[in-house]
Amino acid sequence: MAFFTHAEFDNHESLHFFHDEATGLQAIVALHSTALGPGAGGCRRWIYANEADALTDALRLSRGMTYKNAVAGLNFGGGKAVILGNEKAPKSPELFAAFGRAVDSLGGRYITAEDVGCSVDDMRYVREQTEFVSGLPQTGSSAGGDPSPWTAIGCLQGIEAAVESRLGTDSLKGVRVAVQGVGHVGLHLCRLLHEAGAELYVSDVNRENLKAASAELPVTIVAPTELIYSDVDVLAPCALGNILTSTTIPKIRAKVIAGAANNQLATAADGARLAERDILYAPDYVINAGGIISVAREYYGSSSEEEVRVDVSRIRDRLQAIFDEAKSTGRPTNELADELARNLVAAAKK
Ligand code: NAD
């Protein structure tokens, strides 16, 4: 398997493979950049089709974390862990303890937290083995706990900014939003969108999550294969990445794409494809930074929930600036965000 010549290799600093015989843990930690601080990013547990897909995910997600943390103004670089899910290594306290030891062995160059397939509870077992973990159960009104509600709050504000910019309305009342994936972030986002008066269309490949969403909220359920092509105003991807491609983009009817999923664009060129179709894309790592903002405040300590709220509310202004620049220059929003992130990292390196 190639690393230095891998298509997703982007001057990553290091790549680490971990195996634990007792629990069957197989994990990859990719450290993209520590120029701005220790590489921070969640741990994803997913059943990958093969090891190559897991490596690709780790490389792409860790670069995304460098960009996300830089644009959010955090003292963190970019890193990400993936745990290769399989039936021989089921989720267990022991598995996450083994993962915690792996994280600890990196001596603080990587800080973990929960991502897809992991929870606050799992992080408790990681914490028993290492201090380099955040997203732990919240105590009182201090920053901390499940980061996904914060991600959802940032996404709601980003959707509001995008709708105002592209559709010219400052209210979400009656705005049709298709949410792909009603997991941790997606369900919270649906709640917030519903409160704001939006009309909801949802899909999920997990029946239980779909059932929970439809029991709680007035949603129209759409088949997973159809959701992204729905006749809606906004598409909010909140599942996995690589959904915006040269094949899918021509069929998308939404005018705005703004959601939590990481790596929504298959390639940077897909951002230009969206701009050509006049679809306003909120760069994923800018709009979905709410969770890592909470994780960072928790990790560095002595912060309140209120401080997290203030930091998260700045996502809206960052997106607004990108949307305005895209309008005045005609450049794709993803290109502008990438440029901003790369400049911040380059400045830190100097
Ligand atoms: P999650 O695992 O709780 O939810 C993801 C949901 O998407 C699940 O219900 C899953 O069944 C569903 N799903 C998977 N494939 C699907 C498909 N093809 N169609 C429809 N649904 C599908 O994960 P999460 O924590 O809610 O994260 C969602 C996305 O947001 C991920 O890409 C994650 O990396 C990103 N993200 C999450 C956070 C956070 O705070 N949790 C922060 C930033 C970014």
C-alpha cells in the first residue's frame, strides 16, 4: 500500500498503525500537521471495505482537521484516527482501552475525541489510558461532553448564512432542507431546523436512527439513494463523505449545500462544479467546526459552556466572509477556504 505516493498524501507528517492482539484492535492514526499545535481530531470506527479505504479516510480526514482547526483559530494541528471495525474486534471497553494506549504512545502529538461510530462513553475508556483525549462526560456547566450538539448549532447558523446569501431570505420558515444521516449531529440539526420552521426531508441507512427521528419530528423520509437529489432548497449532508462528485453534482437540485459531514467533496474540482451550477457550498470544515471548538475548550480546561457558544457563533461570520468573497471574485468557496487554511498553517510554520 503506497503512502508517500498515495493520491491523498499531502505532506502528512506521520502515519501510525496499531494492532492489539487481545482485543483485535486495528487502528490508523494520521498526523497531517502539528504546525499550529498537537494534531487533534476525532476517532472514527467504521467497517471499511478494505484497509486501503481506511488509510484513504485517515489521510483525508487528518488534512481536513488541519484546515478546520486553523480556520477555527484553535491551537491545534490536524490528526485523525480510524479504527477498522470488524466482527472479531467488537466495540468494548477493552478495545477503547487498547486504543487509548495507542494514543498515549504518541506522547501528546495526537489528541483524540469521538467521531462517527464512537461516543462519549467510549472516550471514558480511552481516558483511563491517556490524558490526550477530549469529548469526555461534561461536569456542571464547564465545556465538554458530546461535541455533536455544538456541531449542529454551528451548522444551523451556517445554513442560515448560506440561505440568506443564496436565497435572499433571513428566515428558515418554510425552507425545505434535506438532511442526509440522522445520527448524532443530523438529529440535533433536525431539531434546530424544525424549531426554526424548516420543512424536513431525511434519510438514513440505519433504521433505528430513522425511526427515532420520525417519532420525534415531522419529517418526510426519503430513500438513501434519492435524498441528495431531492427537490429542496438546502442539502445538509450529515453522514459520510465523498457524496459530491462529477456524477452526483449535475443531478442535485438544492441551491445550497451546507452540512456537517467531513470531506463532502470527492475532489477540489467538485467545488468548482458546484459553483458553475450556482450551488452555494459551505466548506465542510468551516461549517462543522462547532464540535472541535467544544473539544478544544474542554481539553485546554477552565472554560465554560458559554465561552463555547460564543466561539461557535463565529462560524457564521467566517462563512459569510467566504460567501461574500466568492460572490465578488467568482471563485469557488472551497478554494477560498483551502487558501485561507493553507496561509494560516504556512504563517505558523514561519
Ligand atoms: P453518526 O455516526 O452519529 O451519524 C451518521 C449517520 O449517518 C448514521 O445514522 C448513519 O447510519 C448515517 N449514514 C451513513 N451512511 C449513510 C447514507 N449513505 N445515507 C444516509 N445516512 C447514512 O455520526 P455523527 O457524529 O453524526 O457525524 C456525522 C458526520 O459529521 C460525519 O461525517 C462526521 O465526520 C461529521 N462531523 C461530526 C462531528 C461531531 O461533532 N460528531 C463534528 C464534525 C464533523
